[in-house]
Amino acid sequence: MYLIAGLIFALLVAIFAVQNAQPVPVRFLVWGLEVPLALVIVGMAAAGGLLVGLTVLVRQVGLGFRLWNARAEHRRLEGERRQLEERLQTLKTELEGLREENTRLRGVAPAGATEPEQP
């Protein structure tokens, strides 16, 4: 869509430039010269396109760095998640062992303990 709009705009600029080919004075700071209006129009359109292109390029590079950093952070967090899952599994295993130990110990009367008397 943007390509089509850009091509239409370029065509309109070219038509406008061809219809306005008379020389015009151009001044910038201390410099001055007389050039065809078509050259001024095409030159300014090209400069605008270049400026927009550079702006988009800078934005894309910035987004690329953000994506690179986000991927690195994702890898770091994924490794941390795996470590936590392993630790959780270890703790579950230890808990199950402690439960078994508790069950076993409850089944054995402490040394020296006697059975309560029945009336």
C-alpha cells in the first residue's frame, strides 16, 4: 500500500516538475544560483524521501536492538525457569521422602513408651 502511494506521489511530483521548468533563483545562506524549478522540486522531494528513509532506518535499528535484548532476556528467564522447575522437583522428592519418614515414624512407638491402660 505504501509503495503504491509513494509511486503515485513520485508521478505527481514528476508531472509538476516538468510543467514548471523555468529557471528560478535559489538562495541558501550566502550562496545563490539560478536553477530550473523542476530540479529544485525533484531535489527537495528526493531530500525529503532520504530524510524519511533515514528516520525509518534509525527506528528499525533501534527496534532491532530492542528485539535482540528481549530475546536475550527471554533466554535468561527460560534458563531460570528450568532451574526453578528442577529445584521444585527436587523439593517435591524431598517432601515425599519426609512424608514417608513421618509415616514410618508414626507407626513405631517411641522407646520406653507404654500402652495406655484400658479400664
